[in-house]
Amino acid sequence: MPENNPPSGTREAVARAVREAMARKKISGRALADQLGMPQSVFSRRMTGEVAFTVDELAAIAAELEEPLTGLLAGVPAVGAA
């Protein structure tokens, strides 16, 4: 596993939480990527769980979606949790 990349289940859970927050705000991935100044291809890889979001990216997403960062992570299991 590459360094600084959490297990795929964690990456996918975070991506799912971001998708759910986007749905609540009725914002598309393309629109959010544009607001973040992130290339669509980079954003897409994170949204599928292929690549982990950074903490800074999650903080920016939370700000754009007007959600607390902790809200995006509330349902995400801790790495190594059973």
C-alpha cells in the first residue's frame, strides 16, 4: 500500500460521504471540482475512492458545501477499526 494512502474501504467511505453531501446541496462533481480549482480528472479519482482526499481538500470541500468537516467524516470508520 502506498504511503499516506488509507485502505480502500476508508477512501471509499470518505468519497461516499462527500457524494452524499453533494447530493444534499444539489451540486455536481464538475461544479464542485471547478469551485475547488481542481481538475475534473483529479476530482474524479478521489470520488471513486481510487485516490484518497487530503485533509486540506476535505476542508475545502466542507467549506464549499457549508458542512462541518466532522460531518463529512462522521460515518467513516477509523483505519484499523473492526
